[in-house]
Amino acid sequence: MDMSEAGRATPAGGENGKGRSEQATVCCYCGTGCGVLASAEGGRITAVRGDPAHPANFGRLCTKGSTLHLAAAPGGRALYPKLRDARAIVGITAATTPRRRVGWDAALDTAAERFADIIRRHGPDAVAFYISGQLLTEDYYVFNKLARALVGTNNIDSNSRLCMSSAVSGYKATLGADSVPTCYEDIALADHLLIAGANPAWAHPIVFRRIEDARRANPDVSLTVVDPRRTETAELADLHLQIAPGSDVLLYNAMLHVLLAEGLVDQDFIRDHTSGFEALQAQLGSCTPGEVAAACGLPAAQIVEAARRFGRARAALSLWCQGLNQSHHGTANNAALIHLHLASGHIARPGAGPFSLTGQPNAMGGREVGALATLLPGHRNVDDAADRAELARLWNIPALPAAPGLAAVQLFEALAAGRVKAVWIACTNPAQSLPDQARVRAALAQAEFVVLQEAFADTETAAYADLLLPAASWGEKSGTVTNSERRVSRVRALVPPPGEARPDWVIVADFARRLATRLGRDAAAFDWRDEAAVFAEHASLTAGRDCDMSGLSHAVLERDGPQQWPFPAGAQRGTARLFQDKRFATADGRARFAPIGFPVAHALLPEPVDARHPFVLTTGRLRDHWHGMSRTGKVAALWGHTPRAEVVLNPANIAAHGLEVGELVRIANPRGELVLPLAADTGIAAGQAWIPMHWGSASLAQPGANALTSPAVDPASRQPALKQAAVAIKPARLPWRAAWARLADSPAAACALLENLRPRLAGFAYAALSLTGRERNVVLLEIAAEATVDAAVIAALDAAFDCGADDAQVMTFDDAARGIAKRARVAGDALVALRLVGEVQAFGWLAAAIAQAESLAPLRRWLFAPLAQPPSGLAAAERTVCNCFGVGEGRIRACLASGAGLEGLQQELKCGTACGSCLPELRRMVAEVGREPATAAA
């Protein structure tokens, strides 16, 4: 599979040179907002490539974006409305009667009756809506109007609460509005970049390509990275501040202390354009680098050096993401960083300013329409009576609810307590993504009524849905999204949704009309002609606001392409940078040094480590997966870079605790536990552990990292502290092992097998369900237990993997004395399925043999041998480094051993020549052999 075409800039529009028409749209993963040219044939999306005309990416796509067409293939989709007639709750799981297929009328009438009944009996705040940063702006808007104008509740929140709400609060506290003042162009115009709590090399690869381009064009551009891990981004930094988790506020205030002491502040800017500086200055005396160094885990000299780099720059740009936001003092983190810009004058001019990197494709659009419990459309505020009155007038309703709405964590706490009776969840997976999963799942299990509006029927949350409504997904619906730099782009449908799935806004508007009839309200308020009409109503509500887009419409975007707001009526183009007149969105026009960012004493961590729980668990993103993997987890090629979930420790901690790399360990705290293989990385600081966020109970025996994460929230933003939790890590002691592999006939068949296996995972102490392969899709299952698993369970798994003993195509090996039983299914000249019970050393390379269609002849004699490495001449299992060309780590190291450098790797293997996502890792590997420095200049 050659995915390299997706990363190359080729002419946009019309034919793509292969006889297929192309449609311009936008990627549905991170908030970079990359333009995509997609092709479709026969009702299926068949190819994608970067749109060279789109200003967010100019033709580049990362590994996830370049496989969008593969993720859009059939498999795991919700196809028809399904309704459960009754619930029977056992423990914290939804052990229930099966759902049955119903028509849309029956589904939405049932939902309307149930919601209307609960509202009549318990009031509007007894229902809630939990939606998603992956919805289109039009979807968001209809949901928001439904909740606030029709139901009369502020209980509508989004999973954006988990990623960007601290940035929202930080901007509002300092700049007066949730308005990102910078743009992507500023990356090339800055001479100093400060990246804090973000790993764009993996989480925002196309943004990182811009950073690499900027440093290549100007070698004097300096890069400081602040991160508890030595990430792929940190490896390219001139200065890496490997801070202790939770010490961000102290660090930025200590840097500000240095700026003051060395005369690196802009006194004129402070005097003329800010307020509150004197109060902050009065608290900085005790926040010297020497005073905070120990708490930050840094040498004082590094803090001084970071401050000087920032203060002496001509134009300093900061970029950050979840490391700052996902904290119990995330708003303070954001404000303290923005204070550096205000004090130094590095704001409101080209190349300078604070720039939060959005985690989801339309979290910004959700903020515009007010789809957080604390916001209203047009960046209005729930707690502002004038804002509520204005919006009520625009919506032609008597009044809007004044009672504060429930943010995500509190919403599910209220569901558990019975204060919220019914919840409508859309395009998100709280049974995987929210912290303290035991409590979240208990809440879903005991709710009166759960509606799930979702494209995928195989998410963890789907098990709890009483009503499952099939939604259209990427490539199947039309609307708009807003990216990290405030750029609004058109998303376009290429193919019809499968089955009876509908666009999200259509589902919600239909439900709203039915509910309005039952509540005696005006149903016509939800009767839009099309999504363009929804957008027009949304845009009209922004007139005169800081996010004014009253001059935008679908027609304007079709004619002129993506545009940045503000874009008021009559504008000819969007606005690249905000506040260039030095007037900020506050009552007096001055930016504020906000007290919430002052260096007040606070606990660095939401919970302390202790002798029983000595590790601080941090979580984060991988390069090739996204969120809970409901989409990327269905693409076998995207498993190649990180084939399994692991917990990562510093080698010194592994040795000190008597652990071994590769062994299964139990990570635990009072909230839950998780069993994973152990990996080592010197980039993890001593005393810390790291687990990727993506895996949940759809692929593991336990609910993933969020079985352990803390439900503590920031008091201002209500964002949970997903980055820090105290855990114990001990050997799991699970001696019995087994593993299965099976070649699937198609991606859809692989998805069907995964769906069949998922309910079985929780029955094991350890289970890992995954995919491997590129041209071929191979489903893998590895399990471990304290003792031999029941024969009936093994037989059921044998049947699922087509390894039944009574089949003539299945070869067997049994050693009853040692409890070893192995089977291999062959078809023609190839191994197509495998079962190893009792001894599994060869599983990795045998699974690779299936994926690579190895000839059976040289393989046959070794099928049941207990060999961790393959015999000479047979393919070894290896991690994929370059996904575009399928280049594995072994091939790269062999090429390096022959004398190649980065240029040689690119010429001989092509790795790093397409999307560029593998370049940071390639540079590190080259640097390890001493040929070239690990910098972005190469």
C-alpha cells in the first residue's frame, strides 16, 4: 500500500489524473484543519490527497489524514435506529435486553416522549446533552438551540471540555474573549518559538512541518520546549525544560521574574495597553528561578535561559495544547503563559503572540456557537444577564435559563446521583474518554434513558445506549468547521451515508420539532431548508461580536475559499491577526494580568504520590492514532508504528523496582487498574509513567488509562486533570499466555471479527485486541491469566479465529504435559490463521508472516517452534516508522549501518519524503549513529 500520493501537492479540482472526480473538503482529525481533495467511486471514498490550495496545509497531510479513505470503508457502522425496550442493570455494566431495529419515526417519537415526560416530571435540568468537537458547526448550532431555547437548560456540554476549555478560560481572563490572536503564518515570522505541553510532531504533524520549514529557512530561529517528557518535539529543541508535572505556573512566573530583573519587559506596552501588572509584580519577589527550581525539577540556569530567549526575541510565538490545559489549574497555566506575552509586548503583531493548538477538528466552531455549558452563541456568557436577554430576543423566546449548566465531569456525576435522568450523547465516547471510568460507566448504567447519536456502533458507550441513532460521518455530510487559527472551511459530502444514517443536524432538528409539539412550543424554529440556512442563522448571531462572521455564508466560502474570522458583513477577506490596534476585548480595551495566573500557592498535582502510589501517570497522543480509535483503529496500517498499548517508565525506575521490560505489569490506584506490557524510555523522567490515551475496553481487558485518571477539575474552566494521577506499578504475575491471529478477507471482515471479540476481553486479566498488515488485514488477540483458561472459552476463540481442531486445513501441535497447544490454518501456500496456547514466543513474527503472505514452504517446519526471533530468511515483526511507504525500523537501521544519512534514507527507502510525519524519528535514528544532528535543519 503506497500512501505517499496523499502528501504531495498536485493540482486541485477536476480530475485527479486517474479518471476520478475530486471534491475539496477538510480532514476530520485534529484542529489543524487540513484541506483534502477526496475521490469517490461507486458510493465509496476511494482516495485522498492534500489540497494544495488550502492555506492550512498547502497540500500536506499526515499519516492519519492520508488514510481517511481507508477509515471511511464499511465496518463497525451504525446503520439503523435501534431501541431497547427495557433495562436490567447488573453492577456497573449494562446487562440488558438487546436493542431492536425501528424506523426513524418510532425512534424519534420515543425519544421525544421520554424527554418530554422527564421534563414535565422533573424540570428541564433533569435532561442533558453531551456532544462533540467533531461535529460540524451546523450540527453544534442545532443542538445548542434545542437545549437552551426549547428545553430550557444549560446542561449542554462538549468533549471540548476535556481539551480546550482551560484555553478558553485563559484567553477570556487575559484578553477578554476566547479569541486566538495569532495564525499559522506567524510560525514563519517568529524568531523564537516556545512550545509548552504539546507534542506537535505527533499530535499536529502538519503544524510541525511549518516549524521545521521556518527553522530551515532561518537557522537563527530558536526553539524552547516545555514538557515533562522528552518527546519527538523536544528532541529538536535548542532548550528542553523537562519540568515536573504541575509546575507550569511557577515556571512562567519565574521566567517573568527574570524578564523584569533584566529589563526585558516592554514598559510602554504594559502602561498603555494592560492592567493589573503592579499586583502581579508585587508577588514575583518570591518567585525567583532559585526559589522555584526544585519544585519545577529544573536547574535555575535553565529557567533563566528560557526567559532570556523569550525576552530577547524580536518576535516570540508560544504554542501549547493539553499539557497546559488538562490540569486542575489549567486556566492558571494558560494565563501565566499569556502574561509573558503581555509583559514583553510579544503580542498583536506578526510572528508574536499566544497560540493554542486545538485538539479536535471543530472545537473552535463549538466555542463559536456556545456548545459548552458555560458559553452561549457568539462568545456570549451564560452568567451575563444582558447576553442572555439579547440572545433570547434574537431567538424570539421569552428568556434563556440562568442556572449554570453542568460541565462534562459534573454532568456524569449528576447522572449517577439521579439529578439528571436522561442524557443525549452525540459523536463522542464518554465510556472511554472521561476520567474515573468506573464512575462514568456506573452513571450510564443507572440512567433512566440514554440516547447515543453516533456513526460507529462499536464504541464503548454504545453498550449503554437505550436508543442508538445512526449518524453520517466524514465524507457523508456537508457543513463547516473552524480550525485553530479561526479559519472557517467547507466540509462537503462525497457519498451518501450507509444504511439509514442521517446528518447530525437533520436528526436533531427532527427530534426538536417532535419535542416542541409535545411541550407546546413553536416547532417552526427548527425547520431549516438545509445546512446553509443553519449556518446563516448561526452567523447572524455573531454580528458585532469578537467572533463576527456575519459576512460569511456557504456561498461566500464556496466562492472565496476558507476564511478567518472576524469576517463582518461587507468584508472582502478574513482577519489573520487580532488586536493589532492594541485594543483588547475588555471593557476598557486593556489586556489583563489576571490574578488566576499569579504565583499563588497551590498543589502541583491533583493528588499526591506516596509510598503506595509512587508514580505520576501522564497520558498523551500517538502519531498514527486518534482519540478512542473508533476510526483509526479500523485501519491496519495505522497500527504499525505503535502496535500495542504499553506503560512506559524510565529505565532507572524499572531497575529500582525489580521490573523487566516486556513483562506485564498492573498499574493501579483506588479508582481502578490496568494491565499492560512494560516499556522503557529515557525520555520519561524518573518517578513518572506514560500511557497513550487511545486504548480503551474496545481493545483491552480494562477501560484504558482513564480507569486511573483523576476527576479533579480546574475551578474556572471545569476541565479535568487528565495529565496527572498517582499510581502503583507492580508485576501482574500472569503466567498463562495465549495468542490468536487471523487473516481477514477485507477491512469490513476485520471489523466484524473485532466486534465479535470485544465483549470477551473483560473476561481476562490481560487482553489486547489489535490489527496488523498493510495490503492484508490481520486481526490479533493476546491474552494472559493467572491460570489456564477454561476449555470452552478457548474453543470459542478458536472458532472465531477459524482454528477449529476438526478442520483438515488446520495443523496442530499438543504437549499436554506442559499445557501447550498450537494450531495453524493454511490455505494454499500461505499461513492464514494461528493459535498459540501455553507458549507464545513466536507470535510476533508468525503474525508478520501472515500479514506479509510469506510462503509456507520455508515457514512450515518452524510453525510451532518456541522461537522469539524468526529463522534466517523469514520476515521479522518490526515497527513501522514511515507509514507512507511501509518502511520498518529494521530496514532503516540496516540502511544506516551501510553508511547512509537522512538524505540517503530518503533516496533509498523514500521514508520521510511524503507526509513527513516520520522525520523527527528518522533524525533521531540518524543522530544515534553520529552522522547528522537531530535538528529540523536537515
